Amino acid sequence: MVMNSYVIKKASPSDVIEIKKLLVYVWTFTFQSILSPYTIKKVTSVCFDEGLLASQVIDKTIAFFVVRDETDKIVGVANAREDENKVIILNRLYVHPALHEYGIGKKLLDEIIKYFQGAEKILLEVLENNVDSIEFYLKYGFRITGTNINIIDDVILHVKVMEKIVSSNKEKRVLDPTNECTIKRLLGNKY
Ligand SMILES: CC(C)(COP(=O)(O)OP(=O)(O)OC[C@H]1O[C@@H](n2cnc3c(N)ncnc32)[C@H](O)[C@@H]1OP(=O)(O)O)[C@@H](O)C(=O)NCCC(=O)NCCS
């Protein structure tokens, strides 16, 4: 076993194509056995549209982070904004499947919460059949507070709403560009 380092950075416009590639890959991998190819194609093309991602990356109200491995490849993405009620709305949290359960998702979520000074709550929507992610969020301290329906053109997605109180989150912390996430990985693991 060796210790590999993963660095969390703010996303930049030049990252957009690679971010899109990762998001499409992770979404397809996660839902290929649950959703139809049509639904996957529709959702990934609408939600991970390059123009949309580019506008979100430069939007100063959005915290948009990427995780890079030691070869500088993007292996994780998270973005969120804060609404007028001091609620952090988590829009995306994605980690490359080969790196699941090594602490990267938790670290990204920690950074999102620390970023928003004075936020009182964090809220997200997760597909109701995304059991693994729901387990992850429950472990992080979220609870299920409701359900919702998202409509993307002719696709209807049933989601669970999850929330966590973060009111002890008093101090804003601007992301340290050298922030490192060191985890144990087997040498030579390909992803
Ligand atoms: C959800 C996701 C981001 C979690 O990222 P991750 O890097 O694998 O999670 P972590 O390694 O940080 O896990 C943190 C803790 O949750 C636990 N955990 C992670 N996935 C879990 C699962 N499927 N079931 C139970 N526990 C889980 C870990 O064991 C770890 O526990 P520990 O703190 O006791 O060690 C990742 O699985 C993912 O990208 N999934 C696909 C995309 C997706 O569906 N995103 C959510 C959209 S709303």
C-alpha cells in the first residue's frame, strides 16, 4: 500500500470539458442498471451541458470544486450555492467509481460546508433508487425530509430530499489551494 494524494481545488473554465467527461461517466456508471439508456442520455446531455457547466464555474455565488489526482486528472466534482435562507443547496457530488469509499466524497462535502459562512442547513436531492448515495448521506448526518419530482424535458425523476443542520458552521474558510486529501490506495490501480 502507498499513500496517494488528492488535491481539492476550485474549478476553472479550462476544467469544463474534463468535468463534463467525469460527470457523464459517473452518472452512466451509477445508473446504467437502474435507468433506461434514453433517460441517461437525456439527463447527462441536459444537466452536464458544457455551456451550463461553464456558466456555473464562473458564477461567484457557486462553490465549484474539483479533486485532482497526482497525475492532475479530475476524479471528483462538487458544487453548491447558498440561498437567501442560509441553506446550502448541494447541486452535485461525484467521485470516480474506482475511488469510492476512500474519503474523497466526505472531504468534498466538508469543504462545501466550510465554504459557506453562517449557513444553517445543507439540502440536496438524490434519486430515490440511488441507495448507495443515500447511505453515504445518512452516514454523514443527513436525514430524509421529503420527496420531490424533477422533470427534465420528457423524463420524470423521483428524488428524495435530504437535509442536515450545519449551524455550528460559523467561520468562512476560503479554499486553501494546497488542500490535500491523502488516502490509502494500492499502487498501480487504474481508473
Ligand atoms: C456518493 C459518493 C459521492 C460518496 O463518495 P465516496 O468518496 O465514495 O465516499 P467516502 O469515501 O467519503 O465515504 C464517507 C463515509 O461514507 C461511507 N460510505 C460511502 N459510500 C457508502 C455506501 N454506499 N454505503 C454505506 N456507506 C458508504 C464510507 O464508508 C465512509 O464511512 P467512514 O467515514 O466510516 O469511513 C460516491 O459514491 C459517488 O460519487 N456516487 C455516484 C454519484 C452520485 O450518485 N452522487 C450523489 C448524487 S446526489
